[in-house]
Amino acid sequence: MAHRHVRVSARPRLAACVLILVLAVTGCGAAETGAAAAPSGSAAGRSAAVDSPVAVGRIPVVCSAWVDADAAGASVLLNADLGSGTPEQLQAIVKEFWAAQEPILASMEPAPEPIKAEVGTLLAVAREGASTGDAATFSSPELVAAGRSIDEYMLRECGYDQVQVTTTDHAYQGLPSTVRSGAVGITVDNQGQDVHQVMIIRANDGVTQPFSVMLELAPEQRAQLATPLGSVEVEPGETSTVFFRLIPGRYGAVDLLAQGTTSFAAPGDGPPHFSLGMQSEFTAT
């Protein structure tokens, strides 16, 4: 729960420029600035496609794997030393990230027809990234477009609970006080002027302090009380989704990014957004 200019998104589709430091080190382009064009063979161009019985039977497997991909990505990024890495260390993080994604994406094949091409696109990128550690594997428009298409498919077909969150520059709107445990898709619509983050954090068992109190503690103390699961970061005017598996317990949603962060390429120098009101609690039952 340390406050760092870091993108800790769980997912391959939002991993573009994992952290703002990588922008300076590698020179990769800004991530998700506007809707990317759908790749050739995307779901938009195959609206009339019909799944085979085999593909239909695999939908639960594919849905579960996509949630696993988010969790695996978060596990790598949240435990990586992203704030002071050398180019070689960052390359190793990229390799580790994609090495975790590759077997999960491979398990999604054969994918249902509406996302068959997109899964193939991500799997090819994962194999390249795991082999080379090239940060450019995080920033291709095809990667972003493929991920968005799969997100939309999952929200439509998987039957998971869905939470719609709207961010302004000072508050979350729409985050309920209670969410059912299990897989859930959290979609964030950023209507603010800054980049905003929804980081999901679970209070460790037995911890009773409100998240507002935990956030005032030193990072080392916070880490003893709560565990971050992953996050989604969204540029102004954009919408994005991340999936989580929630077990019963207390959860916080916080925005650790600095006020004045108007794009991923331009980190702000103001106070963290959570100190301005962008924090909330909910319970998974």
C-alpha cells in the first residue's frame, strides 16, 4: 500500500507501461489514450460468428482463466521492486509478468469464436515478452484492443457479478457497501480530470481498523494490516475493467496516484488522491 507512481494493474491488457518509471527508461508510448482500433478479426468484425459446441462448453474454463490472469499479473507487479529498478531489473520483471501469463492464456485455447483471435494475439505477445523481456510488449494497440474485447465478452458471458464505479477527482461513486464473494468484474469510468486508480485491498483477518486509519500509517505498518489484490488505472474519459476473486472479508478501494496526474506519461506532484476523498470500504459476504 505504499504510495508510488506505479501502474500495478493485474492484467495483460492494462499492463501497457507497467509503471511511469518505465516510460522514462524505455520510452514506450502512453497507454490507453483513447479507444484503440479493433485488430483484424476482432469480435467487432465477427458479430455473426457462431461458437462450436466444443467452444461453448469451454466458456466456464475461459472465464475462470481470465480472472486467473488478472490475479497472476497482480501477484508479479505488486511484489516487484518497481520504484528503483535498473533497465535489466525491469526487463526481468517484464519476463516474469509474461511467463506467469503465458500458461494461463494457453489454457484459454481453443477459445470461443468471438474472442478466438484476441486470445491468440495475447498469447503471442506473452510468448514474446517471456522470451525477450521487452517492455514494448506492454504497449501495442493490438494488445489493448484485444484485452478490451475479451473484457467485454467476459462481462457479457461469464455470469460474474459486476460493479460499476465512476470516479471524479475527489470521490468514488457507485461502489456498494456489500459485494457477494466470488468472481466479480469491477468497471471504472473515469469522469475526472486526472488519471484515477481503484486499488482493491483486503484487510487481514482479525484487523478492525478502518482503511482511512490504515492509510495514515507508514507503508511497512500498512503491510501488516492489509493485502493489496490488484488495481485498475484509467485515464480521463476512459473506461476499463478488472476481475477479482473475493473471499469473505473487509475490503478497501483506494487511489494512491498523485493529484495532478493527468496522464500516465505525466505524473502529478500533489497529495495522493485517497487523501482527497478517493477511498471507500466494502464487505464481501
